[in-house]
Amino acid sequence: MREPSLLPGKEQNSAARVGGIVLCGGRALRLGGVEKGLLPLEGKPLFQHAAERLKTQVGWLAISANREREEYAARGFPVLPDLRTGFLGPLAGVEAAMAALPPSLSFLLTVPGDAPFLPVDLAERLYHEMVAGQRKSAYAHDGVRGQFLCALFERGCEDLLREFLDRGGRRVEEFLREIGATGVDFSDRPADFWSVNDADDWDRIRRRAAKGQGEP
């Protein structure tokens, strides 16, 4: 029997079971500390491209940000700062999202705010592989490397994440490994996970967007 779709649609009577968080809480030190999520791309901030890819896949969507929160909020999304001080990395943003996740939702989908071309079926594919493997979490793999920030978590991971952070854990890959997350093959579309780590990445993304190659 096929698992029910997570995506809201006419065939469903209930709301989607997934909430989403766009992770924009870092300091972008490799880019001189700019607020990456607010970089302009084709007439709107970079994070909004990621958010628009997610909004059809989730029933609730928020932004994780520790700086320029008013700018993010101006685009109409709830903005969640980390619950811990000191810029402890993306897992601190995931923790804040887990705490804010509406009680009607059972899963949290995480994505980076500097990846504007994300797959529009990301939640669906992660969910089905996670269920098939009876895992608590799943993440995307582009065929070369794990895209660890593109992950789906059961709500029950909240306590495990808090404990991981309390004992000094920071790396997303390490946490995913610890909870037995499964990697999901997205090697058919590796370029959908392009993100901005340096100036060359940013140039490549702008060229693709200008050609209209990022359309769903």
C-alpha cells in the first residue's frame, strides 16, 4: 500500500504533516560576513527562492535567522532566532524550529537559505525513503556528497537533538549519523542543491537564474 502523500492537495482532507524551516542563521564568514539569505537574485532575496520551493511542500514555514530579522520578517514569514547564544551552527536553528513546530505536524523539513533551486518534490522523496527504511530522519545525497542541511526529521528527534547540542555536538552530519538517518539519492538533479559557499558559487547561481534554468 502506498504511503499517503505529504503534500497538501485536493485528494487530502487534512493539512500537510510537514513543517519547514529555511536556515539563514549563519555568519557567512567565507563571504566576508554578508547576510547570504538577503543577497538579491532576480528581483528577490536569495532565501525567498528557497522558501518558495518549500511552501507547496509544507503546511507551515518559518525562517531561522539571527541577524537582520526584520528584513526576513518583511517577506511575511515567521522568523525564529536560535534558542542558544553564540552562533552554534545550523542545528541550533533546527532546534528552534522543532520547538516552534505546530502540534498538528509530525515532521520538520530543513533546507539552507542559500540554495535557490531546491527540488519541489524534496519532502515527498525524503519521506518515502525514510518510511521504507523505518528511520527517524532522511537527507538528500546528490550522488557525490550528502546534502545534510536538506533533511527531514520526525518530531521525536527534538529531544535527541537537544541532548546532542547540550553535550557540545555541532556537526549536522554527525547528528544524522547518530540518529541513523538514511541518505536519499538525488543524483538525477545534483545542480538543484547548488548553494553559495564562495564568490564562484554565487556567480554560477546568478548565471543559472538569469537563464531561467532554475524554474521548477
